[in-house]
Amino acid sequence: MAEPAEHLYVFSKDAVLRSIATLEQQPIHEHFSGYLAILRALTIGKGLEAVKVADIREFHERFLHVLGAPDRSPYIRPFKSRGKGLALFNGNVSGSYSPASIRADRPLAEVVEIHGTNREANYTLKDGHAGTAYKNLLRERKVPVGALVAFLYRDYGFRLAEASIEGVADLFREEFGLTGSEGVPTFNTLFSTDYENFSAADFDLAEEGGQNA
């Protein structure tokens, strides 16, 4: 029996804006972005390659960069742990995640272990990082995964047999190491499934030749 034909889909503008509004109501610490970046880098490197600040910067370029934003503030995130909500922020990712910046009294220091200095520093996740991130970076409120992926993949297309938020969430889970015996518990600790808030109407068919997730 032939496999169903896949089509290239993108999120609709309404789905992205609605998802941003949802995320703005979550008390997500701004360094949750760095935590996601490290999860992704560990997955891509299969846990064998050291995670560098360049990997965190690459995450920002790939998922948080805004086309046309000023050079001094090229990134955006829909988190409001400091009451700001959706706001542009500066491009000094290396400085924000330097060993000197991740001091012992910062929430991310409870989750991430750093060895070395400056750009040669290596980043690893501490044992029990998911539970600690849930407490210190999310204030014990799970992130709605549908809203998060609609924001992260807002500029990307994805090939699916049918338009569904579950399909995109599965792509996210694969890319960020949230599957398998280790990844599933991490996913369940950090994320809630808000799939009921999305439908096929939240997707548009994309023209071929765009960026694929």
C-alpha cells in the first residue's frame, strides 16, 4: 500500500500570534532558551561532542532571530519572567551565557554545569536537570508544547502527510532529544500537550523552496 503523500506546511500567522500570546502568560525564565539550546546541541552531537557557547548562539540565530530587527537587538522571545512579555533583546549571546554570567546564584546555574573559560567553555546538564529546570526556569508550570513549537518553527516549513500539531511536536521532540528512555521523562516533566488548541486550519500549504525544519 502506498505511503500517504507528504506536503510542505507552515504555521498560519494567526496560529503563531495566538501561540505567542499563550507563552507570554507563562513565567518562563529567559535562560530557558539556553537550556533548550543545550538539549538540542547534545542531541545533534549524540552526546559525544562538547557543547559550546557557539551552539547556544546558533539556536538563537535559528529560532529567535527576527528579520529586520536592529543589530543591537536581533532576537525575540515570548517569555516574561521579568514582566516584559514579547520583547527584542541584545545580540550578546556569548556574554549572556559566559561562565562569568552564569553565577552560582542564577537559576541556570542549578541546571547547567560549565567547565573552562570564555569561548572554550563546555556546557553539560546536571543530573536531574529536567526537574530542576521545571522548578527554577519554569516556576513549576509546564510549557504548552504546541504553542512553543508554533513559535520556534514560525519561519519554517515541515513535510507532513497531514497538517497536525502532533506531527510538528514530534519533529521538535526528535530535534531536541525528547524521545526514548531518557527524553520522554524530560518531556513529561517540562511540557504539557495543548494539542486541542490547534486544528488543520492553523496550517497553510507552503510553496516549495522554503526552509524546512
